[in-house]
Amino acid sequence: MRQINFTLIFVFGLSMVFFTLENTAATTVHVLPGLKYTTPLAALLLLSAGIGATSAWLFAAWSGMLNSVDRFKQSSDFDAQQVRIQELETDLNRYRATVETQLGLLPSASSEEDEAVEDAPAVQVSSSD
């Protein structure tokens, strides 16, 4: 990978040297009224390319910073949600234990029916033949 990077940088640098040697014509740049510069065309193009590359780098850095802030906010929201889930699970387990305890204290329906049958007077049926 280093060889590929070196080759690309070398080719780019060599092409910039040839470009500069071929474009030496003087060009006048009017920056503001009354303020003008005369520079070689290659220097002007390299300067504008450098300004563009720097602007792109600053924009990428700014976007990366905004993305990291968003990720940090989302991670803190996720942590808050996890804490809330743990609280709700604790509450659910406590309520479940309370209900089970209360159900254990209530007399069961089957035992009440058994007691009612035992307390009822016995009915004798007589047969007359």
C-alpha cells in the first residue's frame, strides 16, 4: 500500500511540475477595485486549488465534529434508556412479588368449596317400597 501511495504522490508532484513549467504566462487578478496582482497562471491555479482543498478539509472536519456530537448525544440517550429499562424491570419484579404474596394470603377457592360442602346438613333420602 505504501508503494501505491508513493507512486500516486510522485506522479501528482511530477505532473504539477510539468504544469507549472508549461503555464508561465502572466495573469492579472483584480481582487478589489484598485487592488490587482500579476502572477503566473500556474501559481494562480495552484493557489486556488490549495484554497479549495483547505476549504474541503475544514468542511469535512466540521462535519465530522457534528457527527461525533450527534453520536455522543445518541449514546447518552441510549444510556438513559437503559437505566430507565432497569428501573422498570425492578418495579415489575417488585409488583410481581407483591401480587404473588397477596395471592398466597387469600384463601383458595377450592378450599372454600370443600368447607361449604362439609358444613352443609346431610339430606337423607328414604325410599318407600
